[in-house]
Amino acid sequence: MHNVAHLDQGEWLEISRDIDGTDQGIRLKIRWMPLLEATEFQNEDASLIESLEKLAALILEWNLEKDGEPIPCTEESKKRYIEYLITLPIEEDGKSITLGRKIIRFACNSANFTKNSQPTSLGTKIGINS
């Protein structure tokens, strides 16, 4: 029988980022997004605010911190930091893309949500300076 439990629970997206020789890994727990929902991001009629809200809704948990303190993954925090997060440059298959694009790709790939894996700890948290 095929296990789809992770579709509702979300799955961890882990990104390693080397900043000035320090690994500042990003961990985001992302919910699954049907492909038809993803096409709405390409809709010219969708406002930037709507797109940001949809991206924020994909994030269930994170490992962000500010001044050494964890930032709770609340709706208010997501509104404040979503633009920062989605514009972060990351590498994928040797190419530079934005974290926002990676989140959408990850959320649309159902294979990421149908495995029986446990999240692993990166040991570091990404710091936010603002």
C-alpha cells in the first residue's frame, strides 16, 4: 500500500548555505502543493501579495533565528520574512536559483512527501539581521 501520510504533515526541505565559511543551513517544513495550484504562481493576474501569501502558506515550520533567539513560525513572522527567504540565492545542480523557486519545486514533487523519513538536524540555524 502506498503511504501518503506526509502529504498532510509536510516534509523537511534542507538547504546548506556556506556564508563566510560558516554553514548556515536552512530547514523549512513544506506542505505538499498540487501541480494545478502551482500554476497559479505563473498567473499574470495574481498579485505579488497573493503569491507571497501562497508561498508563506507552504511553510509549516522553520529554523530561523534573530540575535540567537528562535523566530516562531507564525503567520505574522511569515509575512515579515517571506520576501527575504524566497529571494535567497541557493545552488541546485550547479545552477543558482532562488529559495522561492526551490520551495515550489519541492512542494510539487509528491515523491518528497511519500517517504518514511525523519528530518535530520543540520546543527546550525540561519540568522536574520534586521
